[in-house]
Amino acid sequence: MLIDQQAGTVTVEGEDWPVVADALPRRTFAIISHPDAGKTTLTEKLLHEGGAIREAGEVFSKGNRRRARSDWMAIEQQRGISVTSSVMTFEHQGIRFNLLDTPGHEDFSEDTYRTLTAVDCAVMVIDAAKGIEAQTLKLFEVCRLRSIPIITFINKIDREGRSPFELLDEIADKLALDTAPMSWPIGMGGMFRGLYSFEEDRAWLIDKVGGALCPTIIDGAGLDDERLLAAVSSQTHDGLLEDAALAAEACPAFDRTAFLSGDMTPVYFGSALRKYGIASLLSALARHAPPPQPQPALPEPVEPDASDVAGFVFKMQANMDPNHRDRVAFMRVCSGTLKRGMKLGNSRTGKTIGLHNPIFFLARDRELTEEARPGDIVGIPNHGTLRVGDTLSERSGLAFTGLPDFAPEILRRVRLDDPMKIKQMRKALLDLAEEGIARVFRPLEGSNWVVGVVGALQLEVISTRSEAEYGLAIGFEATAYETARWIDIADEPMRKRFIASQRANLAEDGDDALVFLARNGWELERVQKEWPEVSFSAVRERIRQAEAGK
């Protein structure tokens, strides 16, 4: 390793990486939405507004032009959907933003759920034409369970859609949230002429010049400002005045205390594709989003101002760089100042791990960091020593909570086209299972492994990535099993009797935990009645301590 302090770079294995170290305020947030609401487009436009990229998908760092789309996997670019969470760290106006782009498709809800455990705020993207959709509602409920404050961005207002009041009413009715409109569209769809910011007293107008849209910003503009009157038609201006008066009457004023408690959402309008309203949204994140918050843990919550370093692994990603077969653990820093080279204890194994090359992310691009503070998301390259749910800390006996596993809803047997590559196939499946893409079950009887997933699209991801990253052509076949449950038996003699009785239906998962595979709901119910002392769990909490957690 060669460090060049003057150039601000470090050379690791022949590669020059920028060194990042600072003590800026942090804002760590996720973007959630239903598929096709514009979440990934909004992610890139926020990066553009924050100066992290010059144009969507392109990063300029230390003079080098690099690709850094949040959807960086081949299958994501081919299908036009996000299938894994991406982390993007950037700085803007004296604040470090840690942005987590999550999959919108319900088949990847587990990855999204775990990602939401690592953030302090969420931006909820709603399509102006479709309103609140099913997956948006599910993700909102996850945020509510964790008391995550939500900022709402109503997208695609330059297209024909529902009225702003109808959308605000739907948010209030379906989500039981007070809505505080912070901006307002001047016209909608084909009549869209710009945005008016209530909190900034600013009008943002668009004009067509030579066929292109050119924005005009009027600072300090009241609703009766002559410049605003001159820029839009009298009909449009009258409509804006009427809407503003009605919004002031019908909607409460923004209350940050209510927002932080999850009772109110500030609402911003815009178009991610056209970059309308993006600056206001980023400014709102800086002003209103909370700083790093306490994190649930045993024996007590971890406060961000605690001096000792502590964090938890919420995501694994293999083969971000296929040439090096790398394996990176994504860790949320919860307290203390993490410094490169320090050693932290792993509560699951009881062993220490050296953080020699902690990294910050801009999608798949990386920057080696000298230090990280509460709220930061760091990557820890490792070779299978870390898993999702691991607690890393300087304090012994600590374990973060709230990172569950969910029982899969689809079970399939793996079919390998080349039987000579059985060893490589098992390695690939275990790697992908550790990322949380799927569950891998090894039956106690028989040699055919079973893969369990939440949604069918995950099977396509496994197949595609196995071929692209491991050179394996695999398929899936129907299995006799329909559902899976984790087994917990405190009494050891009873455990042995249960295994002997149900051995044909038992398997071990990637963590060597015992799993019951049921052929149908009737069989599961029957076995539960026969063994009332046995716990059959559809959700497993990832509390992993070397001593207390066993």
C-alpha cells in the first residue's frame, strides 16, 4: 500500500483510490416507491444536483470519467428495474449525504426492508397519475414500524395526472399522515408552467426557447409578484392563487416535530426526468431530514454520540468487481469514529476483524476512506467472514436488532446443466444466499439443494448472475415443498426426537439453522399440532452474539 498525502490518493493492489476524511453533518436516507414511479431517475438527478455526476449515469472523480449508474448490474440495465440496493455517498453544501436506492419490485422486498434499517429518513416517490400503489403502501408500513420520517415527492407532474388535492387527500386517507405542501405545480400536464415554493418564496418557471425548456427562477416572489404575473397567463395565475388559498386552508403548516415523529409528511412536486423540483427536494433533505438517530440494540439502544465504534451489517454484495471475485459487507456506522486500520469485534463469532480498506460508494465505484462517522455507510471487503446481521463494535456483548429473515414463498430444486460443476454451483448459491437474494436449504436426506425465494423474479436474477459471474448455466424445477419454517426447540432430547420423526422434511439453511419444509399448509398445521412444544417461525430475528445470542 502506498499513500500519497499531497495527491490525496492511496494505492492498493496497483489501483489508485481517492482518500476521503471529514467531519461533515450526515443525512442518511432511502428512496422508496412502486416500480416505474421514477425512483432510479430521481436518484441520478439528486446525484447530478449534488455535484456527484455531470450527467445521469456518469461520474467524474479525480479527473477520471467513470460509469456509476445506481442500476449497475447487467440484468438491471437490460430489464430497466432495480434488483439490488445501491449506496451513493456525496457531499453538497457542507453536508454528506448517504443515499440508498432500493428495489421497488416486491420480489426484492427483503433487500429493501434491510436497507430501511440503515437509514434515518425516506423519500417516498409517488406517480402523479397513479397515486399510492401497492408496493408504496407496503414500504410505507415498514417505515412506520421503524418510525422513519418520510418526505413525499410527487413525480411526473409535467404529464397528465390527478389533481394535487386528490393526491394529498389520498396520502392523508391511506397513510394516515398530515400533508404539508411545500411546493405547488403551476399548471399540470400539458399546461405545466413551473413550480412555486411556499417555503422559499420562489417561483421556478419554464419557457420554450428554440424548442428547449429553459428555467427562469424568481427569488423572493410573492404570489402577486409582477414578474410572476408577466410570466404566466392570467388564467394560470388565478388558478395558482386559488389553489394556494385552498391548500393553506385545508392543509396544516409544516411542523418538524410532527414530521420527525412520523405524523406529517412535507410534500414536494416535480419531475425527476426533467429535473423539476430536484433542488428544492435536496435542500429539504438538508434542512428537515434528521441527523443520525439512536439504533435499537441489546442490551440497550446505541446513541450516535457514544464514543465507542459500533455498527451493523445490513447487506452483502458479491462480485461488484467480477474480475476480483470481491465480497463487500455494507455496514451502517452507528456510533464513534471508525478509522481505517482499527479492529472491531464481531458479536456473532467472538473474533476481531481488521478494517484495513473501508470504502465509500457511488454505486459500484469506490473511494477508500480514512474515517467514517455515525450515519455513514461503509463497505468492508472480506472473504466470507461477515454476514447480514453481524454487529461490529469495540464494545463486547452488543448486538443490533431489527434485521429479520423472512420465510420464502417459492421453493425450487436447482438443475445444473453440467453435473461436473456441482462444487462451483454450491459456492455460487451460498454466495448469493449470503446477499439475501435467496435462501439455500440443504436437506438432511438427499443431495438436491432447494432454493427458496420471496418472488419469482429472484429466480431469474439467480440464473442470470450464476451464468454471468460464475459461468454456470442453471435452471429450476418444481419441488414437493411449498413453504418453509425455522425450527426452535429448547429441549435437546425433544429436538433429537423431532429430527428423527421428521427427518425427510428437514433441512439446514446457510447459517446451519434447522428448517422444516412442508408440502402444503395442511401438513404444516398437522405437524404443528403434533409438536406443540416446537416453535415454527416464518420470521427469524438476526440477533447474533457469540455468548448471549445462543
